[in-house]
Amino acid sequence: MAPLDVDRLRGDFPALHQDVNGHPLVYLDNAATSQKPVQVLDAVRRYYEADNANVHRGIHELSRRATEAYEGARNRVAGFLGTDDPAEVIWTRGTTEGINLVAASWGGENLGPGDEILLSEMEHHSNLVPWQLVARRTGATLRYLDVSDEGTLNLDQMDEILSGGRVRLAALTHISNALGTINPIREIADRVHAAGALLLVDGAQGAAHGPVDVAALGADFYAFSGHKLCGPTGIGALWGRRELLEAMPPYMGGGEMISIVERDMSTWAPLPHTFEAGTPNISGAVGLAAALDYLEGVGPAAILAHEQALVAYALEQLRPMPGIRLFGPEDPGARAGVVSFLLGDAHPHDISTILDSSGVAIRAGHHCTQLLMRRYGVAATARASFYLYNTRDEVDRLVTSLETVRTIFA
Amino acid sequence: MTTDVPLTSLYQDLILDHYRKPRNRGTLPDATVEVHVRNPTCGDEIRLQLLLEDGVIADLRFEGEGCSISQASASMMTSLIRGKPLPDALALGSRFTEMMHADADAATDGSLRDLRALAGVARFPVRVRCALLGFDALREAARQSAGEAP
């Protein structure tokens, strides 16, 4: 696998080439959202300039083209996920909507008192709160997997919970947004399935950092967002196994998702449109497909290897720093491009402000993982997250800026 | 934020001193008012307890969790308003808010005492809410003690 030609790739991302607070921008907040290459921006603009119309209804040329672009993008996502059935791909606003859809629709239909949903302490709030809502509505119970000191899931504990025979669905993240931990999804899927339960995978981070093959992973549902993998905001996809999706009631009602509408009741359009009420985010779908083309050109496996090399280098630089506390697996091969840390008694917001003043953008806060923060007894961490366009020089800039934090908070 | 604002304007020694050695930190068993405010965007929080006697802040304590700016500001505020009538304390809060909106007169107003060290925060707009959290708690406490719904 050839290493990434990062200098050439950086040329594709206009937003990277600017000064922030008098210094060249070092963008290390990629786990929050990625920057966008010109290929994606051009695809969205071309769509609006040449093909813009509503989909699936106009009997005119532009509507035909818009529909073709929209459904073509769906095929592109299906290919990305390794499925040959595009009807299993539901467009959403992003990962959050995908998980809410399954929780409300599948959960509302299949859960009841005594049933259990298996989550973990490292889940993002978007993979917790939807389950809390449906548990309250159906009387189901939430069970939680602990996270180890090093930031991994305890699979023995999973077996113990599964052996109770009450778990109907496990909803777990592919890659932790706060720690970078890559969870062993295949192994988890086998155990979950052996217990007769389903597995939903939160792919918000997972889809951005490497190849995804939902069949190989053993997922029953996989939700991801476009904006974390070079695509536009406001577009994402939920993949689900056809027989599961076909048995689920619609999530929202409206145009586009119906077949025949009567005064009291209607019939639904077939998959995938059952779950796509209203005029969809057509340009977003086009942009997401362009982003997937872009990533494919770069090589998803090479992206993960590049991130892991940067994490290894960053950990090497940070470990000796006095006062540093690092979170997540020690082995860079067990994580994606995320480094969460604390430094002395400097609060993460102070760290972030000081870094920002030298043009280094990181995230500071609870990362929408308050359960995980509580697990480690902290209110917040600072998080640097890398992507395909980040360099070792940028890691050096991060480290140098952290020396400024140490000086101020000496 | 404007280009290249020196960080020294933000992280003055006095601020770090209040952050590390907060004044009036703790709990007040005989408090007459207690409020808990939180900045949902960053999670900073402050619990403020007042002992009001005839409209005067006879004693007060705070506890909190958050960045140096939010915690130092709360500490400075408690030192400033202890022993003052509540309306005077609220007026100082308004003056401090003006300073956070880059009012140059407010920044040199001696009545704000240690809080003047926070004048530099006005040049870091995303941190202004942190600095105001302590006085947010005071305003909430004033509303509660006046018997209004929070």
C-alpha cells in the first residue's frame, strides 16, 4: 500500500490554505467534521447549475437528470458499503437521524417490557439518547458495557449480559469519537447474533477512517454521515438488511414515501422510499457520492494507515511531556486518528484557546460522550483528530503550541 | 478574534491565581438562596449560594467546574460583592458585562477591582460567556430571592 501523497491531496482542500490568528491553519478537528475537497464542491455546484429539479415526480428532462443523480448517488453508497441492493440504503441527515430512525421504527415495533438494549459507556449521545427515548416509550431496559482504563470494551461482560437472553439489539460505535478506539465489530456481531439479537453500528467515525463492508462486519444496521468523510453537512445514510427494513413502519410521513393516500390511511412506497418523506437533500447526496469517489481514489486503507502513523508520532511526542494525561489505547494500530488528552491543570477550553491563537484547531469538551467522561472522572478533554491531509509538521505545531500552554499554566 | 491577540492579555497571573486558589469556594450551610447555572455549549458550571440579610449579601460561597476564565471570574465576583447590597452587586454585574463587550471605560472602572484583569477576554468572543457565568448565577439568584419563577 503506497503512502498518501499528502502535499498533492492538500491542494484539493481550499479551506486548509488560510491563516488563522496570524498563523497557517492546522486543522485537527476532523472527528467533528472534515474539510471538503474541490471535487465535492464542484459536484454540488454542477448539480445546481445544470440538473436541479425535484426527484421522482417531474415528467421533464431536469427532473429525470436530478433523479438519476440522486439514485446514482444511492448506488454509489451501496457500493461503498459492499451491498448490491441500493434499496437497503436510506438517505438521512446524518448518523443521528439514522439511529433515531431505527430506534423509533424498529424499536417502537419490536421492543417491550423485559427487553434489553445493549449500549456502551463510550457511545456518543446520538447513540444513547434515541435508545433512552424508545426505552421510556416501550418499557425496555438499557444495559451498558464498561470501558476499560485503556478505552476498550469488555467482551466477557458482553457475553454475560447476552447470556441473560433479553437483549434484542446492541447499538455500538465502530470507532470511538472521543478515544479513537476501533471496536472489534465482527467479533461483537458474532456474539450478538449467537444470542439472537441484532447489531446496529454507529459508523459516524468508522466510515470516515477506512473501508466499510457491512456484510464482513456482520452489522444489521450501519449509520454514517457524509460530512465526516469529505462530504457536505446534512446528508448521511442508514444501511439496514432488507428483511429488517421491510418489516419496519415509516419513520416520518409525507410526500415521496407513499403509494396510495386515502382519507384515513395510506399505503407506503417500497424501499428505500418508505423512509424518505419529503423533498430530500439531493445536492447533498450528489456531494456525498463525489466524496466517496474521492476517498476511493485516495484509498481508504491508506487513509487509516496515514492517520495511525500520525497518532503514533503524536503519542511519541506527547508521552514525555510533563503533566500530560493521554486517553485511549496505547497501541496506535488499535485506534483511528484521535488523540484525547489533558495537560496539567489547564482546562481543555483554555488549551483550545491557546492553541487557536497559534492557528491550531482542536476540540475541547465532553465530545458528546458524558458517560465516558464520567467513567474517567473528568469533565472534558482536549482532542486532536487527524485526517488524510494532516502532516507530521502539523503534529509538531500542536506539540509546540502545547509548550505554550505549559508555560502559561506553569 | 482579531489577528494575533497576545495570550498574555487573556491569561494574566491574577486570573490564574484565582483559578488555582478560588476565593469563597465551598458551601454555605445557612444560605438563603442557592442556584446552579451551566453553560450548555461547554459544560462549565457554577453553584452559587448567598446568605441575604435585609437585601445585603452577608456571605456567599461558590463551587464550580470549568475553564480558568469561568472559575476565576466567579472567584473575583464573590470577593467583590461580599457585604454589598444585592442591587449594587447586580449593578457591578452590568458594568462587568459592558467590559465584556469591549467598553473601554468599564475596563478601567476601579469599582470592578480584580475583575478588570478579565478585560482581555472581550477580544476572545467565544470565551465571553465563560467570564459572564458567575454573574449569570448572581442574576438567577436575585430572581429567585425576588420570588420570580426562574
